[in-house]
Amino acid sequence: MSTTTNKFSPEVRARAVRMVLDHEGEHASRWATVSSVASKIGCSPHTLREWVNEAEVDTGKRAGVPTDVAEKLKALERENRELKQANEILRKASAYFALAELDRRSK
């Protein structure tokens, strides 16, 4: 589990990304735009740049795995891990009870 907290609501994040994309032509570079907007909303430029990149991936403007697909994959991997653990527990319990049954029959 992540120990970081989301200081900014999804609405603030979306608005900040929109501001970067809308005002990109007014600055010399994207980094200048990101730095300007980040100082206005109170986050680091690196964080805002990650939000912009994530938004571009989600809209298909940039190559990568969209957020919703990544979340589904993470959930499926967690479920797979839990099922493997449950199977291992059942396998060990089955072996234990099979040995107990053999011991009971031999007496």
C-alpha cells in the first residue's frame, strides 16, 4: 500500500492539466508552462508534469497503459496472488488430512 497521500482532489488535478494544455502556446516550452501552473496551484512541477503525461496517456495522445487498465491489472494480480496462497493452504491441508487418515487406518 502506498504511503503517500493525495493532497489534491481529482477536480484540481484535472483543472491543472487543462491549464497546462490551454496555456502551452504562451510559454517557451512545456516545462515553463508546467512550472508556471504548478506555482499557482501549489504543487511541484514534477508532480504536475506526471499528471499531464498521465492525462495524455489516458486520452491516447501518448503511448502507454491507461490508468483504468493499470488499476484492473493491479487488482487481477492481487487476486491471482491471493488465489495462489489459498491453493497452497488447501494443498497443505489436504496432505495433512491424508496422512492423518492413513495413520488412523494403520492402527
